Amino acid sequence: MSHILIVLAVVAFLFRKPLGRIFARQFPNRAKRQQVLAIVIAGFLIVIAIRLLALFW
């Protein structure tokens, strides 16, 4: 599972320009786009934190 998250993060970083254009087309409102992006990033961080917590439990 964590390998999939790492691969997704690398792919998102490499293709951030086309992904940004897709997000801009999907969410023309800048505030809404930033809110969606923040939710996605927060989701990744929560999953990573839970995995680290389970690792050291």
C-alpha cells in the first residue's frame, strides 16, 4: 500500500503541469481548486501518519 502512495506521489510530481491544467478546467474557481488540492494532500498525510502509528504500535 505505501509503495502505491509513493508511486502516485512521484507521478503527480512529474506530471504536475498537465494535472494543473486538468484541475483548472475542472475547478475554474481558484479557491475551490485549492480546497480540493488541500483535501487530497491532507488525505495522503493522514494515511501516512496512520501507517507510521501502526508501524510503531
